[in-house]
Amino acid sequence: MANHLPETMRGQFLESFKRPYTLKSIPLPTPTTAHDILIKVDAASYCHTDYVLAQGQMPGFPKSFPTIGCHEFAGTVVSHSESPSTQATEFQVGDKVGVPGRAFHACGTCFECRGSKDPVSQDDKGYSVYCAHADNNGLSRDGGFAEYAIVDARQVAPIPSGMTAVEAAPLMCAGITIYAALKRCQIQAGDRVGIMGAGGGLGHLGLQYAVKMGFKVLGVDAADAPLKLATSLKTGAIIVDARTEKAADVVQQLGTEDGGKDIGEMGLDAVIILPESQQAFDYGMTLLKTHGKCVIVSFPENGFHISARDVVFRDISIIGSLVGSNRMLREMLDFSAAYGVKAISKAFALDRLNDLVEDYHKGGGGKLVVDMSLRS
């Protein structure tokens, strides 16, 4: 297959902040280092971070213009470098792989790469998704909104048999992010977990994962379309409209169901905050039991205001969560395949990426994906 590659490819480029993408052709990239793999992109999913990047709200990113966005995509291996590493030869030409943004060309020698103690982000020594020296596809270097992309063999994962590229792509950021956040909750089957933003891209996947993990699940949202999507999944999770139901009332309802006699034992064991909203954060904190865990995934530009009373008097732990390790990425893909966890998505052709972005701003929930097999 490598002998029949085109000389050029099409890609959607950001050429400056707060501007539409520009579709143009450039020379086909070539694998140059041992870990490099060239893949033909089959599907590329749009993330909220793509919007944040395009708005200039990620200091230091991108490193230069023009740049190709997308850090959650999937494709087919088409070639290696002339002297591939052992990790690269794990993937043969024709293999289907999923690609998260982190971490392209991890240094292999920093504190993280030598072996983090965090079980969620820990990989074998020599590679870490938290490597401070690594690049990230779609952020600091070109990503998946193009027909081909160079990826690091250590960052990718094989796509399970029967899972399509359109199904796999949203799992490369939204899927692994919410899966890792659930792991960071450190709760047991039968415990209660809440997901703020339950009808969004991460949230609706989180509802499915959490239920399949055996948790009692509460999904919260505050917009019609995401609430409709969350309800339509029929996971068995309790879905709450934050506009009409007060958090304190929800706590009382859960306490009654659980037989709780004291306010400290009523509510959730953990909550995951997905929206960049102080109201969502406050609502989620109110839902927690004493000693509960609040896992923050979102990163609003001005941060969150945190009540010291919650932290001190109620012993609430506040934990940040970004992504999981490559090991956890593979675990998440296998879990998704085994339990039928899928993103509700809408597909667009590559040359309709700007239409996809317009659709994103309508706030319909779920995921929006560029399907390379589509033609306008």
C-alpha cells in the first residue's frame, strides 16, 4: 500500500484565531523517526478543545499557523519509517488504529516517562501521556482534520474488531477522558456518581460507562437537546434538569431512596464536572455526600470558585482529570466493544468542517465527526 500513496493530501487548516477553517492541499507527510507511522485518516471527531484552540484560549497553542486541528481520530496504517521501532512494528500496514492527541514523541527520560505513580496515567517506563516535552496532535502539531497524519506508535491503540472508525474516533478524547474520570472517582459498584453535563459529548458516553461499571448514576444537564439525548439512551440513569430541580431537593430524594438519616450521608459519592460553568460546579458540589469526591474535567478560562467550607467541613476532595494512559486507552476500547458503548454522532464530509462547527454551536449534544468516506 505504501508504494501507491498520493504525493499530496487535503487538510483543513486554521490560519489564524477566530477564523473558519481553510481546505487546501499540501505534500503528503513522511515518517522520519523510528516511532513514526503514517496513517490514512478514516474519521476525525470534533472536541470542545478544538473550539477553545481556534478561539485563542489555549496559551502557547498552536505553536504556529497554519495548523491542522483534531486530537481524536482513527485511521488505517499505510507506512512506517525506514527503521521502525519495535513499538511501530506492532502495527502492520492495513491495521486500524485510534489516535488520541497525547503524547507525540514523548521524551522517554523525564519524571513522568520514568514511571508516574498515578495508576490512571501510568504506562510502561519510557512513555507517558503526561510528558511535558511531548507534542500533541491537533494542538502543538498537525492532527486529524486531514486525509493523512503522522502519529507516534506509542500513543495509538488497535481498534477492536467490529468497531468502525466513526465509532472509534470520539473515544480517542471524549471516551478516554470520561472513562479515566470515572476511574479517578475511586468508587465501588453500587455507589452513586453524578455527571454534570450528561447530554454532551463526554457526558452521554459517561452515562453508558458508569452504568456498565455497576454504579448508580445521576445525569444532570440544563438544556433541552442534551437532556433529550441523555434520556433517549435509556441507560437506567436518573436524568435531572438543573433548571427545574434544586440540588438540595435531589439530595433529599436520593437520601430517601437510600434510607439515609443524616444529611451528611445523603447524595452522591462522587461527581464529575464537565461544563465550564460555575453554576454546574456549585450544583455538583451540593449533590455530594460528606467525604465525597469532585472530579473536574473542564478548564474554564477564569477557573472555578471553590468553597473552603466544602473542602474543610465536609471533607470534599477535589481532583483534576485530563486523560488516561495508553494502557487505559486500550482497556477503554475493549470495554466499549464488550458493552456496546457508542457515541451518538452526526457525520460530515471533510470539506464541510465549517458546517460541522456551525452545528456544534447549536448545542445538540453528542459528538460531531468528519467521516472521510463521505463526499459533498
